[in-house]
Amino acid sequence: MDVNKKWLSIPKEFRSQLRKNVFCTKCKDAVTIESFTIEDHQFGIVLHGKCQQCGHEVARVVEAE
């Protein structure tokens, strides 16, 4: 399955929660990811982007069920 289709198969509300709960090592807190790309990974999907607060690079793994 295409990685974008995998991402869009997740309910919209849950995708929003995932984007708003990414750990930033610079801010040392959960932040919102912005300007992110979606990559396929053996364990699910990985979001790579920037911290909305400080611009530091962040990533979030969304495990496949």
C-alpha cells in the first residue's frame, strides 16, 4: 500500500492528535510537527518534520496495527 494511502487510512481526528504529540528534544516537550513528510517504514509510518515552536527537526513513528 502506498504510504500516503496508509496515512490517510488513519481517521482524521487521530492523525491530528498524532501531529500534535511529537517529542522535541530541544524544547523537551510534546509539540506539533509542521512541514512534515511521510515515509514508509518496516514498523509503520514515520513523520519527519520541524517543531512548530523552535524549528528543530523532529520525527514521529506511527506503528502499524
